[in-house]
Amino acid sequence: MPELPEVEGVVRQIRPAAIGKKIQDVYVSETIRVSKRNGKEAIIKRLEADGFIESLIGAQIISVERRSKYIYFTLKTATDEFLLVNHLGMSGAWFYVDQLLAITEEKFRRHVHVVLTLSDGNLLAYSDIRRFGEMRVLKDEADYPPLLLMAPEPFEENALEHFLSMAESPKYRGKPIKEVIMDGQVVSGCGNIYATEALYKMKVHPNRAAGRISRLRKIELFETIVAILLESIEAGGSTISDYRNVNGASGSMQNRFGMYGKKQCAGCGSTTKTLKIGGRTSVYCPTCQK
């Protein structure tokens, strides 16, 4: 699943391609339409396909921002300003192309579900192989309350204080630290990949209860998370399977991993172990991480 660095990379490439341009046409795949007819909510949430199309056509893209793992498109019409909020899910990807055939990988080309035709004649196409991504048209964040619960951005001044307050609260202090730092209400944008890497660097066992980690160590852990996220942004994110940036290129952070996906610890040579924490598979070194 794309985490904060991957989403940041997508946003940075969408901005120059999209800002200031109008949406002249919108395509929604038959897959989504069939899902709607069957009472399901594939990708487009709370709106029928035609309503989604009608709401976007003619709108100008004012800004493109990232909030945690979400992409916020601020759109403006002659009478209104609103948001198109997108979560990439497990395999969502945006492509800025002059035609869909320019999406070079067939697996993405075959699973294009939303296409925005922009006023420059180019296409902003959303592909989602597994269809776990989401798009919501909102007047503002309050229209989808879970957005209001997200932790501050990790790079903001109040993010550390928020992390400590949450991790030391009764709700979280008994939970495994891996589960705590993957919770978007505690740390924004840190999922399984970067939580694994941060805990390995800190030599902390992923199943250790948050309340059994000293305040100083929690501060060091948070600083390590921030450093890894920034390093990954610089590296263009991590390409594990289906992540691509807007130009179809892969990131390179996966080449720097110390623990995620590893069978052997680079530090001591021990065979790594796995366990399920918070519904995700956690890889760790049984020797180094205590």
C-alpha cells in the first residue's frame, strides 16, 4: 500500500500537470458502473457514476495537496469550491498522458477506472488493479469525518507532542508499538513498510507494548520515523509491486531497506521472523529487536 512518501511523490508530479487546468470531460469505467448497479461502492464513494461526472466537468483544479496518505484536489466552479479526495488503496496509480496507450504497463492500462480530460488535451488517468482505492467529492473535510481524526503531519511542530500524548494514553499504551505507529490517528502516513524499518533501526520488538517503552525512546522512535519518511521521499518512494509515480516510474527506497521483506538480518545474520500485528505481517530480527 502506498504510504506517505509514495503519495507525496505522486502529488508533486500531479501539481505541475494539473493545477490551473479545467476538467473538460470525465470517464468512469463500466466496472465501477456495474459495481454501483449491484449496490457496491468500488472506488467512487457516495455518488453514482453520472453524478460524479457531473460534479467534476467544468471545474478548475486550484491545488493538489497531500494529507497523510490522501490526495486532496481542490476544485472550483463559477459558483462553488470543493474537494476531490483520493486514497490510492493497495494499488492505485495516476498517469498524466496524452492517450491511454501511453500507459506502458498493460496491468495498469487494463485497469483504468477514472479519466479526467484536462483543458490542455491531456488525460489524468486513475488506474487501480485491486480497486481498493477511494474517490470522494466533498464540500469540505467535515463531509467525511474520518479525515478530521488524522494525526498532524509528521513534519509539523506539534506532531511529536501529539504522538507522545496518544502513545501514552490508556487507549494505546497497552497495544503493540507497531500497531500504534501504523495508526493514522497517532502518526500520519506511516504504514507497515516504514514502521518495520523504524523499529528495526531502533532495535525495538514490534510487539512490545507502547507503555513499556520509555518516553526518551519514544521520542527517538518518532524522530527515526520522520527521518525514514524524508529519506524515502528523496528516493521517490518504495516500489514493492504496484506503486508507480505519475510518469510510470518506480521509486528506489526499497533498495535501502534494512528489514522489510528480508529473510536475514543484515546486522547479525539471524533468520528473521514474522508475526501478525494490527492485521499486517511484521518482519523482525529476534536477536536485535527486543
